[in-house]
Amino acid sequence: MNGVALAFHQFRYEQKQFWRNPASVFFTVTLPVLFLLIFNLIFGNEDIEELGLTTSTYYVPAIVSLGVISACMQSLAISLTVDRESGILKRGRGTPLPNWVFFAGRVGNAVVVSALMVVLVSALGALIWGVEIPWDKAPAVLVTLFVGAAAFCCLGVALTALIPSEDAAAPITNFAVLPLYFLSGVFIPETEIPDGVLSVADAFPVRHFFLAFFEAYDPNAAGAGFEWGHLAVVAGWGALGFLLALRYFRWTPRAL
Amino acid sequence: MSDLAIKASGLRKSYGGLEAVRGIDLEVRMGEVFAFLGPNGAGKTTTTEILEGYRTASAGEVRVLGVDPSGPTREWRERIGIVLQQCRMIPELTVTETLELYAGYYSRPRDVASTVELVGLGDKAHTRASRLSGGQQRRLDVGVALIGDPDLLFLDEPTTGFDPNARRQFWDVIKSLGDLGKTVFLTTHYMEEAQVLADRVAVIAAGEIVAVGTPDELGDREQRPAVITFRLPAGVDPSSVPSGVGASADGSGSLRCSTADPVRVLNELTRWALDNGVELEALECRRPSLEDVYLELTRTPEEAVS
């Protein structure tokens, strides 16, 4: 098999592993959907006057960003750590499989699951609360998805360097993003969050990624929905993650 | 093309100031099952991982299938199969799927179904790895190492933690590899395993090779004296045993003698016993086992003094 065919082969088996693993399906697919339903149940279909839209319209891009971050950064960091500690990565290194093909398969899985979450959350928003799907801004949604997916995958791979064992994988990845979901206006509408807190969140990629999606889903925003400034910050974090991953990623177990 | 699968000379590996491998020479011939024995910390895994291309040597020359393993190429990896000391199987995939996944990495893989049979998992072909027993997972691990149809197979302590039945089933698999003409480099803690499987054995202790040979001749085992032990019934005076037997009390109530000529000694002993109507309880004659030789070879200087 040539490299591309082999990457697709790897991707197919990554898909099998992902969908058969109850934890990865729950945390990556079910939990974001639950968040979407619960936040809408609690905050109802009220208007956010300052932004001129309903809470459900606000939560669709918020949970879309959460879904992508979960599939790329968290799920990737956890699965790579588990495979590193169980020797699966080390064994893979002992086969002719090129490293880039392995990553292409696994990252490809994360990107495909992310795209699925964009579709699923947008469709649920439209069906249940009539949140408009921004067809006219689809190119902006796609670009935001791919820039964000790439950046958060790089950050996820880099994050594995900080995770010493399998047991530490879920707590550390959640510690990395959960506070940022609150601070960045993903869980709580940003109109409820003090400006000082938002400016802290501005230093990190989660808020910029969310704002890039928000622009595309905001019915009041004119234009094509591209937020190049926010995407640049996300890409910058991704580049940093890429360099750290190159330098610090390891294939062999640490907890031995 | 050399008829050596592995050739190492003057191989050294240091970690910081500590020298884990201190200049060893190894030769493994094509088609043989070679067992590499040694206690934990003797440099066994370090050496194996250098040969497998996972680590680089600090000094010395190493050739594995004619290639320096410190810069593993894809072509070389095609010819090597590795079973790591510790490695879980991918829990979500079935036996067949696991082998199909790895088969895709090789240009000329073995047939998946026949490999499933070869490692004795025919009735588990569609069972997920998470539902296999420890021994079955290990056999799947060997199947994965074999799927690329390698010339050389590394097995690093493959049966640690097995129950005796699982170990015997595993041995059958390894024996059938020998029949396929594969070269096998096996590390193990179990002397019986080396005895049953290996054509030749090397023992490493404190970073140096202390003996190489067939399991029978290792450490001049064939030339060593046999040990005869027995007990006398109550009331029989030990001094009535013929002096030619040379028996002495071993402190646990038995008598023992060590002899290079066990046939003559046994004959003398049993004739005396029959003539005098003495029953020799727990009569035993044994050669030093591979394990006896191994324990002696790998004894640390402190243990030797005590």
C-alpha cells in the first residue's frame, strides 16, 4: 500500500476503535449533545438582548466548539496516552508503519468526528429550537472547523507530554479545558461574564475558536463570517503545540 | 549474505555513569531458536532493544539481518517481528481485525486466517481482544509479530505470568515457528522454556555474557557430577552403607553423594540394599538441571561468598 492508502487503512481501524469504545463515544459525542440539551433546558429560549439573539442560537456555536475541542484535543490526548502506556505505540514503531501515516489515521479520525459533531449539533439546533443553519457562511464554518481541528490536534499531541500515566489522562485534559469553557463564554453566555475574566480567556485559544464559530452562526453578523483575527490566534496556539509535540512526544511508556 | 541473523561484537550501552551492557559478543544463526537468559537488571532487555532498533548502542558493532539496527528502515522492519515484554492488544478489535490492521503495514503479509490458526485462536477469530485471556492475548501478540512473515522474531519474556497449560500451548506455537524456518530470539526467566525450545542459549549476568551453548552443554552441564540422594529406614546405621558409595548426611535426614559415575554407584548402592533387605526411600539420581547451572552462572559475588 502506498502512504495515502495506508493512512486510509489506519483511519478505518481508528474508526472501529473509536465507535466501539464507550468512553470515547460518551465523552466526545454524547456529552456535548447533553450539554446542548441541558443548557437550553435551563436557560430556555430566552433572548440575550445585548447580542440580539436567543440563548439556543448562542449555544449552537458554543457546543460546536466544545465538540471539536473534545474530539481533537481531549480524545486524541487520552487515546495516545493510553496507547503509549499500554505499549501499543511502541509496538507500532517496531513495524514498517511510517509515523506520519499513524498520525494521519488517528488525526483523520478526530477531524471526521469533529465534522460529525458540527453537523449533529447544528441539525439538533435547527430541529429543536429552529436555530438557523448558516448555509451562506458554510465556507467560514468549514475553514474554522479545519483550522481549529488542526490546532487542537497539535495541542492534544503536545499535551500527552504532560500526562505521566493512563489514569492521569482524563483529569489533566479536563483540567486544561474545563475552566476555559466557563471563562470563555462556552458554558455561560458571555454577557454574564465580567470583562476582566474574558480578557484572561482571550489569552487562550478556546475563546477565539468559539468567537470564530459564533461569527459564522450569528444571524445579525453581515459578511461571509470569517474571523481571521481569531483564527490567527488559534493557529498560533496550534503552531506552538506542533513544535512542542515534535520535541516532547514519546512513543514508549513512561509509567514503567 | 551471511548465515548469521544477528551478530554483535563489543556491544556496550551506558546510561549516565552506569554501564548496563559491558562489551558483549553474540552470534545467532539463521533458522535457530536462540534463548537469551539472565536475571532482571543484567542487561537483557537493553540488549534486546538495541537489536530490535529501539535503542542505540554506546559502542560496538551490531548487525541484525545484515543491517545496523540503529537506523531502522522500512525494508528492515518488514523482515523483523517483535513481541514486546509488555504490550496490550487493542481492546476494541477482534482477533481477525487486529491481524488485518497490522497486515496492512507489510508488503507481503501472511494470510490472516491461517495465522489465526497458527497461533491457536481459530475459535476466537471474531472475539474482541478485550475478551481474550492473558495467554490468548499473548498468542495474538505473536500472531501480530508474525503477520508480516518476518525472517527474525524477537520474543521478550513471552510467557511471564502464564499458567502451566497456557505456557505449554504457547510452546507449541513457538515450535511450529521453528518448523517454518524462522529465526527466533527469545528472552525468558524460565529455564524449562529454554530447555524445551532453544537450539542454543546465552546467559547474561551483570552486563556480560557468562556462557553460550546448547541447553545440554551449557556450563559443561554434561561433564558435571550427578547427585544421588536417598533416605534410610529408621534403625539402619548410615555407616553400614558401602563406603564405595561415598554417601554423607545432607542435614535434612537424607544421604547424598556426588559422582561422575552414577551407574556404578547406583549399582553398588541398590545391590547392597537388595542383599540386606533395606528399603531406599525417595531414591533419586539427577544431573544438574539447566536451572542449577543458570543459578550458579548468574550468582552475584555477594551470593557466592555466603
